[in-house]
Amino acid sequence: MTSYYDIDDILAEEEMVPAVFLQTANEVGIFDCADDTNKVEAGTHVEMPFWLAQELYVRQAVSIKVPPYFDTKAKTRNEIGADAAHVDLRSLCPYFYDFGCKIARLIGEKTIGPLLLVAFRTRYREVLIKAHTAASFVAPKHLSLLTKEETKLYEAGQSSTAAFKKWRMGGPRLQKASVLGRKRKPVE
């Protein structure tokens, strides 16, 4: 379950999704700037943030279409199937996995889950290999292809590698737990 205050969750829900109004909506002229009537007719195609589309979808005011990079006929699917490690997912959607899970759950699209799984399995291995072996000058080129979730994974891998090297070079082997230093209260 996501947190209400999680900034990454908020940013993932800002992703734009294509939607079609199922009924005429008044006082929402911001979606259709072609006229000054301040309403949107039924059948109008618009793009709106996911958080808004989600609420309108639940109220049956819009139908949500799958974003182009999740579409079954998109070339992104073929690229991920061929070599997911070298696909620039960040330019498609910075929160590719999180957003993919949200939209698949909402509209019941069964093909998005396997796509996310294939992409993550392939890219997870590559991200960790690069995090544990890559020199710092190689990182910016590789980091530009990673989503926000993968960037966090990469940084966690680098910090664990640095901690391991520090330990191996003679860092503290064993540390006394702070609990062991305290004395107990006498029992009366």
C-alpha cells in the first residue's frame, strides 16, 4: 500500500493518460479549449493526469485508454522483448513500473503485468551488475536510461558495494550492541 505523503507515488500519478468522455461534462472547459462554452461533449478525446482520470473512471464519466508505450501494438513491447536492458524507459515514463501497476489494476489490462515483469527481470540484473562494477564515469550514461525505481536500486547497490569495500579494508568487524552496555534496573 502506498503512502499518502509519498512524493514518488504523487509524481507517478501525474502521468498523462488518454481518455474519452462518456457523457457531457459542464465546467471543465480546460480540456477542450476550442470553444468558450466551458463544457466537454461526450466522445471527446483528451489527455489528463492519471489521478484525475482515475476518479472520473470510477464515476463512469470517462473511459481510459492504455498509454501508447503499454499498448499491445507498440514498438516498445517489441524492444523490451528483444533487449529490455537498453530501452530508454525513463523517456517513456519516469515511473514506468509503478504507473504500469496502477493503470493495469484500474482498467484490468492483463498484458501490462507480463510486460513489466519481463522488463524488470532483465533490467534488474543489468542495474545491479553496473552498480557493483561500473566506475563513476560510466554511471551518467547508464543512469539516463533508468526509471526512478531503477535509479534507487542502482544507488542502493552502489552504497552496499561501498560499505562492503570499507568493511573488507579493515573497518569495524564486530560492534558491541548499544543494548549490552546498559545496566538493568534492580527488581524489588
